[in-house]
Amino acid sequence: MTASTTRSSDDTEPTPHPVSGGPIVQLPTAFGDFVAQAWTDHVTGVEHLAVSSPNPPKDGQAPLVRLHSECLTGDVFGSYRCDCGEQLAFALELIHAEGGTLLYLRGQEGRGIGLANKIKAYALQEAGFDTVEANEQLGLPVDARSYSAAGQILAEMGLHEVRLLSNNPDKQNRLAQAGVSVVEMVPTEVPSREQNLRYLQTKKDRMDHRLTLETESVGNGKTPSRSPFDNEQD
């Protein structure tokens, strides 16, 4: 367990952020065989999970890394209101094939506002507000997530240079503050749906996510022909 080199908001003083990792175990999945390690954030008490490919990165490239925020509705129940579950599946498939790690960051539900508040935000979205406005109506941050623990976990895993699986440039900036160099941003855009198109458009327009939202839209809740869930069982 060591102190993090994460910088404070004024980017002048390092902020200690101790974490510790448990044993590394085998994790066979529908996406292939992985190894997993639980990590505890000793500042917040939250437990995170690193899921890594046993295969080294190809051609000497930096490893792929996905910082995946916990999303119960999308990851577990397959909600069409967001693209989280499909991004999770896409990232696991790519990481297994090309080498790298997915950090499943718990305690980040609803961009850090929690499950109950996320459902309240959903109710406001159904009343006409977009995902940013809904958080603001609740008096909550648009994005309350911290990546201090993630940066420290990656550092302790020896992952100082990574190819980041994300559409969100803010994650690249936040990892840089934590001392992790992002040498490439690898898109994780999956086909949009009628049910999440406005949500994704808001992330593109108001949160600077790198999304095209062109020619890939899937309507009527049907599974796209090239689904990231093709390897999963019903």
C-alpha cells in the first residue's frame, strides 16, 4: 500500500490516496478467461475490481485500460436507457483479445450521485430534462466521480502508460493528474438505440464525449446485428 501521486484541485500539492490489492484469481467468463484482483480504497472504503487479460499486449503496444463506472441498471439488467452494459461487454472482448485491464469502479453509480439519485434523475428525464439538467435540478454535480483510486491502482499494477478505452476525454485528463499517461484514446462507441439516443446526444453536446451517433442507430429496442453481447447467454 503506497500513497498516490494524485494532485489536488489546484494541481500543486500531491494528495495521498492509499489502496491495497488482494489475491489474484482466475476469472473464466463468457468473454474469455481473465484474472481478477479486488482493490480497497482506504480513503472511501469502496472496493473495486481489476479484470485483466492473461495475454500480453500485442506488438509491444501499451495495454488497453477501461475505467468502467458501476451501473447496476445497465451492467446487470441490460437497461437501454444508457450504453454502459454494452460498453462493458465491448471492452471485455477487446481487452481479452489485445491485452490490458478493466477497472470496475464501484460507488460511481449515476456518474457518482448514487443509485437512488440516479432513479430520481430518470424521473426528471421522463419529465423532459436531459441528463445534465436532471442532476442540476436535484442540486447534484453533473459528474461527481473521482479517479484518484483508479490512478493509484493502475500505478501499483505497473500500468503507467495505457491506451484508454473511452469516449470521454475528461478521463484522459484526470488520469494524467493521477500520474498515468494515456498514449491513445480507443473509442468504445456502441450502436445507439431509440431509448438512449437523447442521452448520448447530450453527452456529446454538453460533456464533450467523442461520439458520432451516425448511421448506427438501432430502433425499437432491437439488438443490433453486430452486438457486443453476441457471446453472452440469455
